[in-house]
Amino acid sequence: MSVMTLLDAHLEQISFCAASIAELNFAPPKQFTNSLLQNHDITSLIRDTELHERALFSVPPPPPAKHADSSASSNRRNTIFNANGAGASISGGGANAVRAPRRNTAVAAVLGNDLVERIRRGGGGGAGSGLGYRTYDGNNKNEVDVESLLEGAEKLLGVYPIPGARDKIAAMRQRHAQVTASIDYYEGRLAEQVTQLNRLNRNRDYMDEEEEEEEPPEAPPLSEDDLRREEEEMRQLERKKRELEDRKELRANAHAFAKNVLSTAPNLYSSLATQTERFQSTLPIYQTAVKAGLIKGQVPAPLGGTSAGLIDAALVVEEFHAVEPSTAITILGTGLGLTPLILGGTPALHEKFLAPFLTQEGETIASFAHSEPSGTANWLQKGAPGLQTTAYQDGDEWIVNGEKYWTTNSGGWDGRGADMTCLVCRQGRPDTPQSPDDDPESNILILILTREDIANNPTDAYRVLSDPDLGGHKSVNGPHTRFTNLRVPHANLLAPPGQGAQLVERTFGLSAALVGAMCVGVMRHAFETALAYAKKEKRGGIEPIIMHQAVSERLIDVKIKIDAARAVTWRAMSILERLQAEGEGGNVKWDSALEAAVAAKIYCSDMCVGVVETCMAVVGMQAYETNMPFAKILQDAACLPLFDGGNVGVRRRQLEKIIRGEGYEGEMWSGTFE
């Protein structure tokens, strides 16, 4: 009993003490702090981290010092985080808390030995920075290796990401680069100014001793030759300026004629049944063209015409074909008919036969008659029959027999022949075939045939057999004609046997480049029509169809092709003009000029049909209606690769002959770079 009494008294005493302690006024709990740790020490950042995060910053305890005093050792502190979660133990102190990462720590493993070593050597700012101690070097302007610090921070972020830290690092790196560049710039400026200041502060005596700079010698006075040369250069500039102004005016006039006159032609011929009737219905338009100087404009100025060059001709052809190709070919066909005379005629022939085409009165029309019903693609092939239109001399006359086909304007306005026709023949009798041993070129001649010559022959000596209806070019005259013992004066011989083939080639060389301009005009007509449609029509949508990428991309492609075709054509015209100006002794050879012209014809005409079809695709089914111009444009475009020497049968074979020739490698770029 006494034991229980004592135990109860003891428990009562404990209870009383506990109640007394509970009533004491203790200070509220505070956040754990370690006064020995600096704010930037890594331990303040990771004190409350998870176990796997603490492992990154765990530092093994230092080995015991062999000769250190025990009291000194007890005063050192080291903070060690236990990876197993048992908390942190503190041992040692002093600089160890801020020392750079040791080589055997996880931080050092993340940074890598090379980066740790760079941080030790130049990454910090002395003891206490936590980045390693190094001796301050006053001569080293890059006291802190900022790039090493930023690189280390980026690597640590890969293990312990901090939101927004990477953006701050990028901003700091950019700022550092700007500051560094500014320092370099201003140091360079300072060095320049110091140099200038030293130069200004030179001793006066030293300046007096310096040799005076020699004044540049006076320019010699201009000689009379120099003055004449400069005057000639000024005249050339003025001439070029006038040419550009004249060319601009020429294009404007051609555009106005096409818009106001040529555009009315379809109203004249569309309702007529035959090709001949449609051709004859355009006579008033042709007469207007003669009065406007468009025939005279196809004759060079030295021969009494007003043509300034082939590029001018290309401008006119493009403007005409952008409106009404069919009637335009009648006007331009006269220029083709005059070309052999212009290129190969003597002054006497020029004076006699060109005069009617320079008056700007009447309706004089010309033709170049070369093509035949049996074809002329192989007309110069040795062993082949050759041309079937023959001519043989009989005293002061040549007697012509044979047939011609697709010869523009050759029927004339009344079916009794053009006012002047350059007629290509093979020397020989009609009943005598060409010898397989003959060189076909040696037998080719050209005669000038006039309406008066035809009138002086029996009626049956010249006959128009037919005028075929065409899918396009509805008003063009290219009849099938027959010559039966037609007599032509010997005085009308333009090219004697052996010289005719070369003149034919030169004529078709010039016309090939003009076909390129025709194609540009036709493509332009299709493009302008499709573009206007695409900008206006919405086709059930809320915006014009040009706002759709599929439409605009096709129009862009078409525009680029048209510009390229024009550039190719003008290049050919320019080379041909240089050849005419310099002659055969100049830098440009005939084969180079012919190659450029034929290439323009092939490139532009082969592309023309596809361009028109693309424009029709932009418009859609409505493009196939007869009240839209696309069907007519497509019909006209389809003819361009076929006429004036088909691209397959004639033009590409011309290029084959050129590139296979001896010495082509040395001349193939002469038209471009010389």
C-alpha cells in the first residue's frame, strides 16, 4: 500500500510539472536557418529537396588530416547531405562552404572536368564567390569568363531545371555579346583618335623637314581627236535616246492601230463562207494599213522605207497578234514577200520593184512563194527529187512550170497574183528530174514575178486551183497555184542558180524570229483575258478567283513564260541586227544568228498552245464558249509551230545541221558574248 501511495504521489508530481510547462509562453516555431551558410550557398537552394535530388549535391566527407591538430579539426565545418534522407550533418567550415566543385562530386561530373578547370582558372571573381579562387590580374580585361559561367549554368539546368532560367541565360549571353562588341568598337575608335592626335601634335620642326607632297600633274589639254571622240559619244547617246523615244511611240501607234482598226476585221469576215471571201473582205483594213505606213515601215530606211530595225518589227508584230493575228499576217506577209528582194536585190532591182510599196497608196501586196504541195522539208537533200517548180532559160526569158502551196498573199486580191512574188524554182525542165549526183543548192534560183508578168501570159499560164479553209487564221490567203509555161523576163532574176538557196535560208531566218513575236502576242492576248476574268469573277464564292492560289500560280507561270519568250525573241532580233550592221566580217556569224532565230521560233511556238490552254483552265468551262476569245486564240496558236517551216520537219533540222557542223564549239556563244 505504501508503494502505491508513493507511486501516485510521483505521478501527480509529473502531471503537475507537465501542466506547468504547457502553460509557459514559448516563442512560435521559426524556419530553420544556418547562420554559417551564405545566402548563395547551394545548400540554401536544395535543403528541402527530394532524395534523388540531394544525391546530385552530396559531397563525400573529407579524409582525416594526418598532421592536423584535433582542436583545429573540431572547429572546421562541412555540410554533407545524406543521400539516404537522414538529414544533413555539418562538419568543418570556413572556405570549404564556398569552394569550387570538387572533381569527385556529382556537380563536377555534370559539368565535366574541362569546364570545372575553366571555372577554376577564370570563371569566378575570387574567394567567396563559390566558383573557385584565382589571383586577380589587373592586365586581364576579361577578368570573369562569362561564357564558362553561362555554359555551366546550362548544364546544371539539364539536371535541375528552373523555370525561366534558360531565357535569362540567353538574354545574358546576348547582352554580353553586345557589350563585348561595343567595347571592341570603341577601343578601335580610341586607337584611331590617338593616332590622329599624335599626328596633329607632331613637332613643327619635324613637319617643316617633311617633304611636301607633290601635286598631281595637270591633265594635258584635250586634242582635236579627243574632242571629236567625245562629240561622237554624245551623238550616240542622243541617237539612242531618240531611238528609245521613237520605239515607245511606235509601240503606242501599233497598239492604237490594232485596237481601232485590226479589231474590226472579224466583224467583216466571220459570216463569210470561204477563205477567199474572208481574205478579200479585209481589203479596206489593208488599205488603211498602207496609208498608215505599215507596209513602208517594213522596208529599211536606206532603201526608202521607215524601218529602224528588227526589234521595232517585233514590237509591231506583237501588238498586232495580241488583237487580230489573221489579218495581221496579210500585212506582215507583204514584208516577208519583200525580204528576198531587200536582202539580195541590186540597186536597180530595189528601185524598180520596191517603189510601189513606198507610196502609202493603194493596196499593193507581196508574196514569197517557196512551199509546194509535195512538201519542202527535204528540198535540199542530195538524191531527192528536190523542188518540183522548175524554170529554164529561153533567150531573155525564164519559163516556169510547177505548183506552189501555202504561199501567203500569192493569189492577190483578185486571184490573179500578188503585185510582186519572189518565186523559188529549181533550174531545169519540167519533164527532167533532178540528177541524184547534183548538189540541189546549185540549181536553186529566185525570180521576181509581178502581176504585169502574169497578165502578159496566157490565162492558163497562172491559175489559182484552190484556197484551203483553215482552222485558224480565217482570213489568210495561202492558195494552191499552178504555173504552166509561165514566161518571166530574165531581167527579173533576183538570185541566179546556186545563190537562191542561201537567200531562201536568210529570208526564213528573219521570219523565224518574227514568229517568236507572233507567239508572244497570242499568249499575251490569252493571259490578259484570263487575268481580267480572274480579277472580276467570283464564281459563286466571296472573293475573286485570283485570290485562290491555284489560279494565281497558273497566271504567274504564264506571265513568266511570256516574258521569257519575248526575251528570246528580242535576243534573236538583236543578233540579226548586229549581223546586218557588221556584215560577214564582224564578230557574229550567220550560223549563230540563224540558230538564235530558229531557237526563238521553236521555243515560243511550242510553248504557245500550252499557255493558251492554261489560261483556259483558269477561266474554266466558260472559256470554251464562242463568245469568249479563247477558242479562236487556240486555233491561231495551233498553227504557229506548223507554218513558216514546221518545227519538226524544218526548223529543228536546221539546228541539227548547225550544231553538227565543224567548228561549232568555237562559235556557239558568239551571238551572246561577242
